Amino acid sequence: MKQLLAVDWGTSSLRGALLDNDGKVLKERSFERGILTVPPGEFATVFEASFGHWMGATGTFCLISGMAGSKQGWLEAPYCACPAGFDEVASQLAWVRAGRIAIVPGLSCEREGIPDVMRGEETQVFGALQLLGLQDGLLVLPGTHSKWVWVRSGRVESFSTFMTGEFYALLRQHSILARTLPEADAEVDWDIFDEGVALALRGGSLLQTAFSVRSLSLFGRMAAAGLPSYLSGLVIGEEIRTQQLPAGTPLVLVGSDSLTRRYERALGQRSAQVQCAGAEASWRGLWALAQTIHPHWDA
Amino acid sequence: MKQLLAVDWGTSSLRGALLDNDGKVLKERSFERGILTVPPGEFATVFEASFGHWMGATGTFCLISGMAGSKQGWLEAPYCACPAGFDEVASQLAWVRAGRIAIVPGLSCEREGIPDVMRGEETQVFGALQLLGLQDGLLVLPGTHSKWVWVRSGRVESFSTFMTGEFYALLRQHSILARTLPEADAEVDWDIFDEGVALALRGGSLLQTAFSVRSLSLFGRMAAAGLPSYLSGLVIGEEIRTQQLPAGTPLVLVGSDSLTRRYERALGQRSAQVQCAGAEASWRGLWALAQTIHPHWDA
């Protein structure tokens, strides 16, 4: 029996799943061992400690996506230039151990003279396309650095990055607004979230709208408990405002439920219909890539 | 002889100047005693230690602008609602000591249901108008929280706040970009600054353009030493992009040379002509306000 150990090794976490030959997830584990916690030269040790027992099985092949393929990672897997599909990515794996462990390259693209990059999201994109049976679409992967990815005929044509999650965290934790916001985020207050989205969609810039968190609070117009929802609406609304939403092309959200729900709600203000794919997109993408490199997997 | 002790007591610094009856600055001092460093109830003590010897002179009157008039300050001076001019501000001083020490109220305004506030900048605006002999204009006060202030017939009609300086500092110090940027800012590289402004003026959002700091560096397209200039251009360009620049109305920059030079340069990409006023605008504004409250000053 052949098995795939699918690993998503990012900046802040290390997740792995064991998949059978049909792509079914047999077990999953995650560790707080993002690449930032791993000293140079220690990647093999951390990998062994985390997943060594899963690799023991004969015929287990491991495919890793994410920042483990960056310069600061286990082994650099140079970016694949867009447009790029499955085949390009599968043919440019960085082999840590011939036939056993490989790292998926990230993608790069260039728009108006400015380069952009992703690592890990390409695998989620390929997985989501498979899960939803799509060949074309605009895929949105919300997160610390959100990606908007244009796919045609199964290949990534272009994409762009928005530092939305990081801006939220910066404003939440380090800005003057931190003094006004409550210590912990409560449940999302959807009405207040909508207000933030609506203001951001009207135009302008987050440089200005962010200050309304302070001024609304100062005049007692918004309770402190609602401010995180409002700020979340402001940053997500700002990200969505700048997008040209394609008519007749599927719009797909890929990510955790808690984030995709916010984006789906915000996109509703622009009357956009969405499909969703969850965290399983990574596993599906890695499994699909593994299928295309059978010669190695069979080795 | 009557003298004015003009004080600008902000969040992070305390500055004062002694002015003669003609508005001439006789001496100046500044202290790292912004209101954030002053425990509640200690404002009088800090004031006395800093400027007590200047207040000793018979007939010295002290007028204070800035965050000293906020809830967290020495004595709250409630906001004056816009439109507001000299007379409204002068008639709503908060008196710390009758006839001797007063705090200038800030301004508030409301646009599309969102309130906005300033404290201290109103005084700079009035001072700059006096210095330049203007009654109308769009005044721009760059800073941690930049203000764009519309003035007609000597009265502030409306204004809006942009957290530009704070966003720069957040990205510079706390974001993923901090890893790429050099420790200290060198001299501004104007060509690179211009590139940042140009990208920001093209449209989009800082959420996206900020990521180019990382990607340009990753591909070796921009040297680390130039990145702070580029990021500065991005944030200032973003602020300027959202403005409707009035034809036929004077555009006035008020602030330190180092900041106003950047804004003047960036506004040049939108073919805007500017006039400038420096830090002396605060002293001039306080002096002009003091003139309108002579009855108290003479007391």
C-alpha cells in the first residue's frame, strides 16, 4: 500500500496528514513548529521528530508545501513563474530525499513591473479546483497575506497579495487603536462588521477609515466590544473594494470557516456569489500533485 | 510688559515659547514630557517645573494647545464643532487658572455619519492662515495622524484624518517588512520615494502596495537602503491619492521641513502647487488667539 504524507510547513505552523492512495485523510497532526522556530540545519530533525513514525511505512512518500521551500526553509524550491499549472509545479519540485521527500515550489508573477510571490497557496488553489471540479475562477485565500488568484484552464495566470490579516493585527495590537479596543476579540458582531465593510467600500483609504475606530469610540457611538468586528470589516472591505469581480467566472473562497464567512458576508455587499473550500484543499492539492509524479512515488 | 507663554503640549512632547506683545519669539524650550508621560494629577507640577520661571513675570499669560486638553490631559477642553473659526475657539477656552493659563479646545466635525477630531492642529491652521495672509485654503498637516483641513473665510469648515505616519511606523517596526528594511533610515532617496508615490497614485490599496516592499527586495530589484524611502512614498502617495485637490484654492503644507518636503514632492506628481508654513505656525496661532482674549490677558 502506498501512502502520502502531505505536509503544510508554513511560517508559524507545521501541519501534516497521512493520505491513502485514494486521497482519503487517515490521520492529521499539527505542531507549533513553523519555520521561524527552526534553526538552520535543524529541519530534518524537526521533521523526523514530528512525522518520522509516519514515514516508516514502506512506500510512504512525502510532499511539502509552504515556506519550508523558502530561502529560510529546509531546502529552497525556486519560484515557478506564472502562468503556471500543475505540470510546471510538479516538474520543479525540490527533492530533499530522492524519491521520498520533496518540496513544492511557490509561484511568482509580475504585474506592471511589480513582482508578487506565494508559497503554499498554489497547492491550496490546485486542491480547491479539484475539490470543486473547476478549471477557471478567481480564487480568494484570506489570511495574514491574502491572495487573489486568477485561474484559467487549470493554470494560475496571475495573482496579487494583500497584507490584510497583518494590517488587522498591527492595528489591533500596536496602534493607537489598541488602547480603545478590548483585550480579547469576542464573537463577530455581524451588523457592526457590515458597517465597517460598507464604509470601506465607499472609497477612500484605510489610512482614513481606520481612524473612525477611534473617533466613533470617543463620541460613544460604538461600544468597545464591537470595535474589533468593525475594524475587521474595514480591512476586509478595503481589500474587496479594489477588486474587479468577474462576471460569469466562479468566485471561490479557500480557507478556514471563520475567515471565509467574513469574506462571504463582505462580498455579499457587492452582490458576489461565492463557492467555498476549506482547509482540506491543501491535502487535496498535495495528493493531486503526488499523482502526477507517480514515477517517483513508485520508486 | 505683557508676554505670552505659548505651549504645544502633545501626546509625545511638550514645547513652549515665550512671545512678546508683537508675537516675536523670545525663547523656546522643549521637553520629552508628552501627556502620556504625565500621571493624572501631575500636570501642574510638570508645567511648573518646565515653565514656572517664565510664568513668574508679571503679566505673562499662558495659552496651551494640543492633547493637554483631552480627557487624559490637564483639563478637558470639549471639542468645538465645525464650522468653527477663531471666535468659537477663543470663546471656549478651558481655564486652568482664571486669567493666567488656558487650554485651547480641539475641533470636531462629521462627514457621512463619521466623526473626526483634532487637537492642536486647529491652532497651527489659524497660525498658518495668519502667516500667509489667507482666509481660504486646503491646509495639509502631515504627521502621525495627518490632517486635511478645508478653510473658508477664516473658518474651518471640515477636515479629515489619515493615520499615515502611524502606518509607516507600524510597517517599519512591527510588520514582516521590518525584517527586510535596514535598522536606521538613511537620507531620503528621492527617486525611490517617487517610485513609491507613483505606484500608490495608480490606485489600489496600501494593503497591496506595501507587499511590494517585500517582493521587490526578494527579487533583488531594490536595495535595502532604499526601502524606507520607497515605503514612505507608498504611504504618502496613498494619502494623496484619495484627495480631491481644489482648483483655484491655495494648498498649504504646515509642518516640519523634513515632512513638508516629502508631501510637496509627492503632490508634484499630481501637479499641485503648494505654499508652506513651518513649526512657527503653532506660536503664531496661539499668539493670534491670545490677541482676541485681551480682556483676560490684561487681567
